[in-house]
Amino acid sequence: MRLDRVLTVARIDLRRLLKSRDYWIPMSLLAGLFFVVVPFVMLSVVTSASGTANELVGQIGGVLDALPGPVQENIQGATPQARAAYAFAVYLLAPVAIIVPLTISSAVAAQTLVGERERGTGEFFAHSPLTEREMYLGKLISSLVPGFFATAIGFGAYSLIVNLRVGPEFGGWFFPTAGWWLLIVWVVPPFIAIALSVILWVSSRVTSTAAAQQAASLVSLPVIVASYAVSSGLLFDPTLAALLIGSVAWIIAVIGLISGSNALQRERLLSVGID
Amino acid sequence: MERMSELAISLASVERRFGSVRAVDGLDLEVPAGSVAVLLGPNGAGKTTTVRLITGALRAHAGTVRVLGLDPQTDGDTIRQRTGVVPPKPALFDQLDGWDNLRFTADIWGVSHDSVLPAAERFGIDHALDQAVGGYSTGMRTRLALARAVLHDPDILLLDEPTAGLDPESSRAVLDLIRELAGRGRTIVMCTHLLHEAEGIADQVVMMGAGKSQAAGPPTRLAAEFLREPTVVFDAEDRTGLDAITERPGVISATWNGALHVKLEDLDSLPDLVAAMVGDGVRLTRVEPQLPTLEHLYFEVQRTLRSQS
């Protein structure tokens, strides 16, 4: 396997995505909405002194009071408003870190292999000296990069918003917390890789992009739910459990990716019926 | 023109099915290195599937495929590294410009970007490299696909309907390329259903139908085998002098079609026939042996096969 060829396949896809406004404009809006607009609005409301804010702070406070004692200790803040803002910024928006990259990446992955066949460009790849594994890894990278790129930019913007809106309550810059770093670096990537391994496998099997996208939605949903639960839970206890869950997810992801790369058949890139 | 005796491509009893359809059914094909083979046949004859079997893009269900002495199923990557393909649809990246299409191809085949511009210039597409390929005309797309296929100077070039949808000028450019590459010792397989395209470039013609090779060999040998009754066109100042031509020795039949088309037992009898007619006072204005065209040959093969079956 040659890495330069893998990267060339990824570059072809990424260059095409970059030229495709139909793709990147909605995806940028999605990332902007989840990472910037929603957090900014919500944190602005929570930290304001309005009646709505007080009501919201009261409701969040009621939820926080219902949590177990050790978990409550993780929520910082001297006042109910500060505690509500901290909980909101650090915990309640955690699933965004999963949803955005997964949505963006699965949109690419769903059409990447079957799309080549539909466009007729699969013929080029099928007759090329690329191995199936090189093609698969190239497609995997090109699926991952947009999601992670959007997440990196979005996460940076989100951190900025959180620190600017909530930071003064905690003596300055405090975000990302250790739990978030663990989530972003160790837990989220394998969950996305698991989803992509399934979606790429589907994309190599179905006969149309529409079918691949439908299947991708079905795959994404349980992964989002599972990763939502895991990531939310981990943020309350960012310790050994996070490392263990991340490790298990990585193992499953690697198995899924290896199986997926083995399942890719060159002839499925051709625009013919294979039965 | 250099001609090598070893086989560049060899298919023996090859089968490929799609569901219950046998796209290739017991195909035998031998293409010597440095030769031009033309696969002729209607749509659905199995030509495209044959090309895909040669590169290993498709797996044969039975039989043996060898390309450059290698098995496409185990050494496909090596074969594809030494092969250039122009598919029926050019398979270009429409969102990208011509430069990107050629440079990415160069990267995959591991050749220098320095080869991009000369390849584009060779096919007269260099002026459009800055444009998105989606805006190219059919001719421009084919030219770019050809430039892409020869970028890595392949030993074998597989052209699947390369002139489909092209204007006459572009078609001629493609056929000139084939002649040029053949002159440089490259092995070329071209699929077409346009008989006139194969004229003059084919060292070997393979007539395909229903996934089988119906007839194969050099055009001259096939002509000798299937066109046994040569046709000569006659005309005269006074056409009544031609009326009794079918009673003369060596003449099989005659039909009027603008002029008199006469079928002879063989061309050796033509000088005696002409001498006898002139001796009888017939003032001939036209005596034109019809050179066997591939079109004649193709339809004669089809007629012969039908009569045999």
C-alpha cells in the first residue's frame, strides 16, 4: 500500500467537495448553527439578567440539584446563574461535538463510492493501479477531513464564545476542560470511524446515492444516540472510564475499517449490474 | 513498424456472467505485442466486458486471462500500471479543471507532472486546461481522456468506443493517435461498432457477438476466407453490350446498381473476361474491382454464420 496514492484519492475527493457549493454551504451552516449560533444565544440568555434567564437558570438549577452528589461537585460556579452557565457550556452542548462531524462526514461517505459509479468516474478508479485498500483509505480520509475540519474550526469558535461569555465567572479562560479534550481527541473519533466504516460498506454495496444516504441516516442515528450518551456521561466523570470506552470504541472501529476495506470490490465501481 | 511475436494479451475460454446473462461466453483472444486489435460488434457483444477483464477490473468466472504474461486477478495492479484505458464515457472529474484531472492521474500512476502539458498538447486540449471539465464539449472530453490514458506511456492502450459522439476531425485525431502509438510498438485494443474506423489500422479484427468471437484474424485473411467471390463494377458506352455477361466464363452473377456489379469466381479470371468483351466490340468505360471493405467483410461473416446455424 502506498500512502501517496491514498492521499491522492483523498485529495481528488476533497478538491471536488471544495468545488461543490451544494455540499459545503449547507454543511458550513450546520456547523455554524451548532457551534456558534445556538451556544451564543443560549449562553447570552443564561448569563443575562432578564426574567427569562432567571426562569431558565431556575429550571437548570432544579435539574442539577437532582444529580448525584459526586456529579454535582464537577459543576463549578459560586452562584446559581454561574452554575447553570457552566453546566450548559460544558455539559449540555457536548453532543454537538458528535453530531456535527458525524453529519458532515457521513454525508460525504454515503455518496463517495456509489457516487463514483453513478457519475461514471468509478471506471477510472477501477482501471487504475490503486489497490482496493488504497481507494478505501483515501475515501475514508476524504470523509473524515471535512467533519474534523468543521469541528476544529467550530470547536475553536465555541471555546471562544464560552470563555468570553462564561469565563469571567470563573476567573478567565477555563474551556476546554480536561473532559472535553478527552472527548474530542479520544472518544469522538472512534465513534465517527465506526459509523463511517458501516456507511462506506453500505456505499460500496448499494446501487444509488439515494439508497446510500437513507442507509447512512439509519446508521448515524444509533451512533449519535450511543455517542451522545457516552460523551455526556464521560463529561461527568472524565477518568478511567473515558479511556476504557474510547479504547473499546477504537478497537471496534479498527475492526470495522479493516472489514470494510476488505469488502470493497473493484468491480462494484463499474456501472454494471453485478449479481 | 516493430512487431513482436509474444502475446501481450491472451484470453482462453473466458466467461463472465452478470446474473443469468453471459456477457462473455467462452471468448478466445490473442493480441500479439505491438499490434492493433479491433473488437467489432454490436452493442451487447461483450466488448466492454472484455476490456474490463483485461485490466482485471472484472473477474473472469471461467477461463484464463493473461496480460503481459500476468494474471489480472493476482497481478492486476502491475497490469493496470502498464495499461491505459479510455472507457466509453470518459470518466473525468467534471468539477475539476483539466490540470487537476491530469495531475491527479499522474500522481496515481506515479509519473511526473512534467508529462501533463505535453500530453495535453498532443491532443490539442492544452488551451482548455484551466476550464472545469464539466463545461467541455464531447470532443474535448475525449481528447482529455486520451491525454490521461497515455500520460504514463502505457505498454497497452485499451480504447472502448473512443470516437463515439465525436466530430469527424476529432475522430480522425483519435485514429491518427492509434496509428502513431502502433508505430511506436504499443499494443492497442480498440472496441468499436463503426466498421470504417477499423479500416487501415487493424492488424487483427475480432468480430464479436453474444460474448463470443465469431471470426478473428488479419483483415486480409478474413477477406480471403469469407469474401470468396470478388465483385467488379462494369460500365460501357452501350450498356446492351453488358447484357450477356453472366454467360461468360468465371462470372457468377450480375446486378445493376448504378453500374453493373459483377460477382466473379476469382479475380484471376478478370483479365480474360475484359479481353473477351473488348474482342466482342464492347467499349468499356469502367472496370473497377471492389476492394473488400471491413463492412463487406463484417456482413459477409454475419451472413455466413447465420447460414451455418
